[in-house]
Amino acid sequence: MVRKVIVLGGGTAGLTAALTLKVRIPELQVRVVRSPEIGVIGVGEGTNVTFIQHFFEYLRLNVREFHALTEPTWKLGIRFLWGPRPEFFYPFAVEHTARWSGLSRMNAFYEDADTLWTGPVSAMMAHDKAFARKPDGTPAWHNTYAFHVENRKLVSGLETLCVRTGVEITDGTMREAERGPQGIASLKLESGECVSADLFVDASGFRSELLGRALGEPYQSFGRSLFCDRAVIGGWPRTSEPIKPYTTAETMDAGWCWQIEHEHFINRGYVYASAFLDDDAAQAEFLRQNPRVATEPRVVNFQSGRYARCWAENVVGVGNASGFVEPLEATAIQVITWQARTLADLLVDGRGEVTPSMRSLYNRHNCGHWDEVRDFLAIHYRFNTRLDTPFWRACRSDTDLAGAAPLVDFYTENGPSLLTAGTLVSAASPFGLEGYVALLTGQCAPQQPPWAPPAQEHRVWQEHLARFQADAQRAMSVRECLAAVRGLP
């Protein structure tokens, strides 16, 4: 029976897991042990719609209070400087697999290389707008958005919510994990205290102190699909730049560069493969592309992959302690929320009792989630034809599509077909058919047979795009929406 849980790690993963468990199971004793020596990563966090669903629908947190605690800005999707087009937009709304009135096929069939937006949300992204403007001048809020949030502010806000909910937070550095018949018996802290629990949540980041080191769970590399293993990070204070309602992903010589938009700061990071570019050359390219960088660039090493099991014995790995992939689709917090929710739901359903089949189900679900993230990111690399450098040539020829291969084969022969939904794309997919179609059409991935819409339908399509543009031009900017949510004039 699980009555007491120790969470090792006080970052985004640990606090999200602790808050989720305590909100869903109030009688559960939840204690977070965090090391003051480690501190917070301090980078920008890009999220996707699973963040909104988890915190505001599943946990039912107050939206205004969350805004006050963390000061996020809105993110409607991703702007890709990627592939043969000058740019394309990946919105979180369902646009590519929808079918606007007067059309005989899904919208993706009507796109061509000149199509910049496919619906109302991508049109707003293209015009740097966040939400439609209602007749009274206020934003027309919807739920197909995510956040940009500074890591320090997010951690601070989550800590406040955890304490209010009844989570105990202790500063302490783990010296040793003691083994027991169920896995981990207790943690010895540098202070001399020995803490025990029925279940341990390992949120210790890349170190994976419990799942990886103490239990020795094998690590499975994603290196055949994802070649990048470094990131150089920097940024600069915002001045007069408009706050973009999206994350930018920009192709670089040996990887790609993100841009995350905060109200007062712009965060940039170059993810690259050390086999094709050394650290000094990567920093030089990063600074050439971003001459305004004001912080000291720093390099972070990582290995893409996951542990064979996310839940082993009485230890559940959450976030980077269970696996890692680069932040190309803002999947880090997505994985954390799925793991935290699955764990809470299993404990609720089992009334605190953990059976072997529950652990097996958890691992099947969450390890499969990690694998699909790998598959989805692999498509980004296989079809990006923007640059002809050694790295990108290797990506186009050698990237293992793994589980995404059947879907790509079907798309190549048939185009963006709804027949793949529920078969080649699971109903539980975090990206859905919409995500795959948006990515493949955005990169102009090859497809046969070619299809040209009838002249009448082409005119209808252009009329829809013109209407979306007109609506977007009347919509509200991020700054206007920030004023509205804060109740300012």
C-alpha cells in the first residue's frame, strides 16, 4: 500500500509530480527532497497544449492565479524555419486535418509551397497575434494554446501551489540510497536524516539517482534517430521587439536553434551534434546568428533516450530521470504531465495498492510515449532539406524513423489520408494525425499521387485563407492580452 511518497528533486518534474499526487489523493503523504546545491536550470520553458489540459482541466488550478505566480506568455504553436519553404507554422489547433466548408477533401490537400496559414490560429501566428478580439475589445479566449514561461518562475509558482496543497518540501542533499526488499528502503541525507517511503519518485534530472544509479535500470539510446547531443544556451533582455505568440525553430548547420518568447527576456539555444561540430564552433555559429546575446553562452551535454522501464520496483522516474529528448516539440513537460497523471490515476484506481500489472501498464504507456516522441522528432530530421551540410545530409540519409516508418510510407504513397487515424496513428497519440500531417506537409515531404483541386474548390480555399487573414489582422497582440488578463486598462 502506498501511503507515503518521497519525491527526489525540486525542479519542474518533481514539483509537478508532487502537486498532481497531492491534489488527486489528498490523504497521501507527499514530501519533496530537493538539493540546494543543484539549483534551477534557468532556461525558458516552451510547453504544448498538454500543459494547459493537465494544470487547468485535470488539476483544476485557477488560471488567473497561475498567471500571477508564473507570468507566462502565450504560445499558439511553432514557427519552423525548416525545409524548402521560407517558413511554415505548426499550430496546436486542428487545421490541417479539418475540412472547411465547400471543400471535398481535408485542408492539407489544398496546401502548396506558398501556403503560409491553413486556419484561424496559424493565421494569427503569421500576423503575430494571440487571440481574436471580441466586439467589446476583450480577448476571445480558447483552449488551443500553451505557454512560454521562465523556468525559475515556473518552479517558484509550482512550489507555492505545492505548499498550499499540503506537500512538505525539505532542503537536503542525498548522500546514499539504501536498498531494501521492495527496491529503495530509504534515502540518507547529508544532514544525517534518513527518509523512508512506500514509493519514491525520482525527479533528479539527468543524474537519475534512484532509477538509473541505485537500481541500475538499463538505458536505451535514441541515437539512431536523433543525432544531436549538445546545446549552447543564451539570450538577451527584451527591448522593443514584439512578443511572438510561438516558439521559433530555426535550422542551423549541425542542428537547430530555438527562440522562446518571455515578456522581458528572449531565450535562445542551439541544439547540435558534436560528431559534426565541436563546442567552440557551435558557440561561434550561435553568436553569429544571435549577436544580441547578452548572457554568457553555456553548453549542456545530453544523451537522447530512455530507461528500459520508467517504473522499476518502488521507484518511478519522472522527466529527465526517466529519459530525455531535445526540446524540438516542447515535449519535456508534456512527458512529465503524462507520467504524473498516469501515476496518480493508477494509485486512485488501485486505492493505493500497486500490483505488478499496474507497473507493467504504466511502463507500457509511458515508455511508448517516449518512443513516439522519438519517432515524431525523427520526421523533422529526415525531411528537412533546407541546408546541404554534412549533418543534414546524414539526417536525410541515415535517420531511423523507427515507429513512424509505416505512417511515412503510407503518406508517401497516398498523401494525407484520414485512413491513418486510429490505425497508423493511435487515438492516444500526443501529436495525433493533425501533428503528423502538419509536419509532413509543412516540410513538403514527397507524396504520390499528386492532386490538384478543381478550380471552384481552389477559389473557395483562397476565400477561406483571405477571411482568416482579415480576422487575424483584427486580433489582439500578446501585450494586449497580457494587459487584459491582468485587468489593466
